[in-house]
Amino acid sequence: MRLFFDVFMQHASSYDYHGRYFGRTEDAAQMAELIAADLGFSENDDLIGSQVRVRNAAGETLFTVPVLVAA
């Protein structure tokens, strides 16, 4: 299945127009967690509190992972 990883911030959004193919939803969830963790290490504090939303090709949101401050 082709899934898309969008980043939603308070005042802006960044859409994934290419997507990635996954055989299992669990693998996509791990990718979303990895993206959120990576954004948590960013020097851009605006990303903290944003969300990585995973959607399918029909545009339906499957799940959301919050971007938290890196420990």
C-alpha cells in the first residue's frame, strides 16, 4: 500500500506528494515514529508539538504521531 507522511505544524503544513510503499501498517508506523523523532532533534522549535500524519492514497488519515522534544 502507498502511504504518505505529512507534517502538520500550528501555522503551516508540509505534504508528502511522493509517498512510500509498505506491505504492513506496522512498518509505516515505525517510519512515522522515526520521522517524528528526527524532527524532535531539529533546531527549529516550531516543529515541537507538530504531528506526522500518515494517510493513504485516498487521503484518509490512518494515524498520527506527535513530534516531541528529544530527550
